[in-house]
Amino acid sequence: MMKFFTLAYTVGTFLVPGVNCDGPPTLSYPYGPKTKFPVGQSTNYTSLDSTSTSPPFWGTVFISKKFLTENDPNAFNKRIKYIGRECRSIYHEHLEKWVELKNAFVFKIKFKDGIKFIVWVDPKYKSKKRAKEVIKKMIPSWGTIPEFLRRDIHVIAILSEGEGANADVTGGVITWHEKTFDIDEGYNEEVCFHEAAHTSVDFDVYNTDGWDAAVKADRNYISEYASDYPDEDVAESFGAWYALKSGRLDQSDNEKITSAIPHRLALFDDLYSDDADWFPVSGQKSGRKYKRPKKKDWGTSYDCEK
């Protein structure tokens, strides 16, 4: 069963805090882990209770447009190869139904660390040239995302209409509605990070003793979005963790994050601070070998009806 996670933020209505630090994100952090948490599977999830305090943010994508930017180290190498045209069935979140993209433009792209994506582009762009232009505009944002967050993504589906972005965590398919997040707004990288966290971090964290213990100990959510939709809690919290690590937030936002979810932050430290697969942030490739995604990776649900 596929599970979709949707990001439907409205860009341009959220105030962006000041930035006090330049340069790429680092792996240093201004807080210490509160404790070590086990990561074994749990069968007893404990939700937050009425003593919880209010989340400090509406959504973590908009904490700051500077914790990832188009000027950061980038793994995208501009290798875009046209494959052909195929019919693809895509779940359109805001129409709340599956739609068929007859004759979708299909490309493959490759990153400097060897990760490969398949890209399905809405046929409403009308030409291969226009479809490639859309890829050149949108896909480079994915190159700023650490390797370990990109490696479970198989397909980026770009739709010309609608709003938001969503992730199918089982198929590794990210559906992106172009018009929602304009390149000029500066939040594209943060949105990519959020959706990538669904495909890579959700599986590591949800339904584990460590996560359950951290949530119970924090007694708060990082954002109203996470509070309203608990399936978004990991992606929202992980985005705040990375924003904190970037060194680019003002002190007020640093304190809001560390005060609201210190135990979640500690858990992410335990799981990811020593991860070797941080290219391009780290500047060093992991050396892993990656295969080109195939139909079996994203599943038959994306096939058009015969």
C-alpha cells in the first residue's frame, strides 16, 4: 500500500528570519544529546498529551530560506538524457484522484555521486525542449540534498498544474507541482529536503523505541503542521535539525528549535551525524554504487490502464 505525504504550504505568507552565517551547512551543532535512545522496533506509540506546549513554527520549510540555497555545493552534474514518451498514472493530491499523463516526457538524470533519478514530465509542457527546460530549472535544487536523502528517490514527477508536493515513500516517487513553489521564492531546496526526508528518514525512525521515547520526552511538536499531521512529524523535525546544523539561523530560532524538540534532535544526532553519505555537503563521495531505477522500484501503480 502506497502512503503519500503532502506538502501544501503557501509560499510568500510566512516571515523569514534573519541570517547570521554564510557558507554551506556543517556537521557541528550547538547542543548536546540529552541521552542515547534505543532504535529497536516499538509496538507502543505514546502520543503527546494535554500538557504539551505550542509548536514554535507553522512549518519548518519556512524557518529560513537560507539553510539550503542554490549557491551551496551541488551534486547535480547537468546530465539529462531523454528516454522517450510513456503513459504514466500519477496521483494528483489536490484533485484527489489518479490522473493519466499520456505521452509523458521521460528523462534520466545522474548526480556526481552516481545517484540516478527518472523524471516524468507533464505532457502539457508540449515539447521535449520545454520539458528539459523545466528539469533544468527544478532538478538542480535536489543536488544540494545530502546523498543519504537522495538515494531512496526513484522518480521525480513534475506536473504543470495544482499545488504542493508529495512523496510516495514506498515507491520513492516525488510528485512536484511546479507552480506552487516558484524558483524566485528561494524555498525549493527546503521543500526538496522535506520530501526527501519522507523517502529516507521515515523508514528509519517511525515506530522505533527511540522515536517514541523522544516524542514522549519532548512533549511538543516543532510545527503546527506536524501537530496537525503526525505522519509529517519526522520530516518536519528533521528539517529543523538540519536547519540548526546549517549555522544560518538567528539565535531566536536556534533556541526555539532546541527548546521544543531536544530529544528528537538528540536522536537524529545519534542516527545521522556520523553518516558518511553527506555528499555534497561534506565534499567527499561515499563511493557507493547506484543502479538506474527501474519499474520494479516504483511499482505497477504508476502504469496506465490498458
